[in-house]
Amino acid sequence: MGEVFAGRYELIDPIGRGGVGAVWRAWDQRRRRYVAAKVLQQSDAHTLLRFVREQALRIDHPHVVAPASWAANDDKVLFTMDLVNGGSLAHLVGDYGPLPPRYVCLLLDQVLSGLAAVHAEGVVHRDIKPANILLEATGTGRPHVRVSDFGISMRKGEPRLTEADYVVGTPGYFAPEQLLGAEPDFPADLFAVGLLALYLLTGSKPDSQALVDHFTQHGVPGAPEGVPEPLWQVLAGLLQPDPDARFKTANGARKAVLSAVELLPEETVEDEIVEVFDHIGPLPSGYGPDGPVGGGTQGSGARGNGAQGSGPSGGPVSGPRMPGTGSFPSAPPVPQEPPSRTPTPTPLPAPDMQPYAPPAQRYEPSVQPYVPPVRTYEPTAAAQQDLPQTRPYTVGQPRVPHRTPAPAGPGAQPPAAPGAQHAKPARPGPSPKVAVPVLVVALLCIAVGIWALIAS
């Protein structure tokens, strides 16, 4: 497995080389996908500032591949972008030579579409060339190009990082005003697109200086061999030496290309079928379509030294030397398969702590219900000695009217009336010994009842 850069990007194998660093196929452990990672060495302030400018560019367009993220570690920095595996237009012309005019118009339409998005952000690319126009591996289907490599691009109005008499870019694709030290502007990119179109139609790099001289001295030259006249009229509008005489915008040039396509002859069965195949090659051992095989990365460091074509650990890369034609070469170096080692899983120690189980406690209320005390009245000993015991009260017998018998003789006196001899006895009641305790108990019961009502 490759080593990990900044704890996130696993550098797998080098797939290209640029002017200031190397391009690696990398595995993004956070986003779980393969990306292209350009690794730069912070050799000087200019290189670092160019890196800052390039990684800060964020353009979301189907025909632009711009930096997506970046990381730094020690004296190395990298930024990532989408992994485009179909090579570049330089590889396509190298495989097939001159391309059919209709096919070239399709490629130009997509290049101008992406360039229009770049210009809309106020950015001048300054390095449009075949090696910087990448292709998706679409096979024999419709091609899909991506404008890439914004290493020397700049926004209009930003300070230049080079002196006025120093030209930045690729020789052979400079606009005349660039050679004169003019400020970068959008028409310079359109001039490079015109040279790019001639390269695709003729299969060879055009002589830009000869074209400029001919335009200056004799006007628009005749169409080169293999270039249809309707399409040449569009390209002549891109190749004018005077920037004021060129197309002003990429969208304007795009409309002119689409109009020229309608005047081109139809394709025939004799036209060669162009196939865009994978130029990066298969993944090395230990990697699959969904990432590293085996569930993880075994890289032990985060050094990621990929500048100047060196490997992740700082050593030279095995395989043939990579061509300096841009971001992606035509063929990757032959990776050396490491000896297969099956890592022995180390069992994790069992945790000492037991799972928490709450104690089974039942809540008991601390306040007990109120139970009124039972009080009984008992007389004192003195009262028991002094007071006589009474018999229980009983109801007397019903009274029957009593008839007084007649006197026995003439001189006998009638018996006295019943009430005359005995007074009517009073109705007996409870004695104080019984009544007082009963009254006290009754009062206590009433008091307890009233207290209970108030407490509830």
C-alpha cells in the first residue's frame, strides 16, 4: 500500500509529471474515491504563490477540471482534482494523426464551453495547449474534454509574478501580444485555441510565428491542406495578430464553430473511428474499484514526497521516465508488486468495566400514614376506693292500676292513696363515674375528626 499524505490522501502510483511537480493517482480516504493529486515542493515563494492561486480556483463545469481540495505536510503541498483517465488531445493526435473535421468541431465546442466558464470567473488560463486538454475514456462514444492545469492562470487585475519582459506559457502557443509583454487577457486564450484547432486538423504543431507574419504582411492566408474552408474562416478569426480583430468572447467563437459545422460535408464510412481509451492503466496490486483491498491503508507515514518524480518515501520511481507533456502521460510506469503479506489481526483486549446495571430499588415513602392514638379513660385509684359501685340501670315494671279494696267494717278507714305513703321515685341516670369518661372520649373523637379533615 502507498503512504498517506497529511493523514488523508494515499498516494498510489505516479501518472504524470508537470513543470513543478508530479501527478499521482491517489485514494481520498475521506471521500472514498480515487483522485489525481499534484504534489509540489515548496522550493520558492513564487512556486508557493502559484500553488495558492491554483488551489483557490473553484469552477464547477463539466468541461473544466479544477482543484477540489488541498493539503500540506512539511515542505510538500498537494491539491487534488478529478481523475481523468482518457489522456489528452496530444495523446489522441499521437494515436490517430489528423482528426476528422466534424470530430474536431465537437472537441472545439467543448473546449470553448469550458473556457467560457473560466473567463466568466475573470480568470485567464494562459496555457491552452493539447497536453492541457484532457479526455474522459469514452471509447468510441461521444468525446468529453476537460480544460485543466491552471498553474499559471491569473485573474484579470491581479499582480503578475514575473517581470514584464518575461513570458510565461508554452512556446508555440503564445499570442503576439504576450510576446510584447501585454497584460494577460481573454483574447490571448482564444488565439491559443485557434492554434490548437490547427494541430488537431493537421496532426502537427503549427508555426505560430509564420502565421503571424503572413497575417501581418499578406492578410488571411488560404486554408491549409485538410482544413475545410468554412472551418478555416472561423479559425482565421481566432488567429488574427491584432487582439481587437479576434473574437471577443469564447461564446462568440463557439457560435461560429457551430455554424461552420452545418456547412461541412457529412461523415462517410471511410472516416476512421476515433476511440478514446484508458491511458492511466489498471490499478496496482492491493487496490480495487472501491478502494484498497483488505479494508484499510497500511502506509506508516504521512510524508508523501512526490515532487520531481520521486516516490512516496523519497526514492526514485521504478519504470520508464514520464514525458513532460502535461498532467497525464500516455502510459503509466510499470508498478512493482510488493510481496504478499497477510497481516495477522491482533485481538483487542476485553474491557475491564462491566456494563452498568442500575440497582433494583423500590421506592418507599418516608412519610407514614397518620394513625390517631387510641386513648381509654381509666379512673384513678382514689376514685375507685371512694365511689361506691352502682348497679346497672334497669327499666321498672309497667304499672297496673290498683284498686283499693272496700273497708272491712263501718269504722274502717279507707286506705291512703298510693302517693300519700311513698313519693314517686326519680328516674335513675348514669353516674358521674361513667358520664365523665364518656364525655371526654367523645370530645377527643370530635377533635381528632376535625384535625383529620384539616390535614387532608
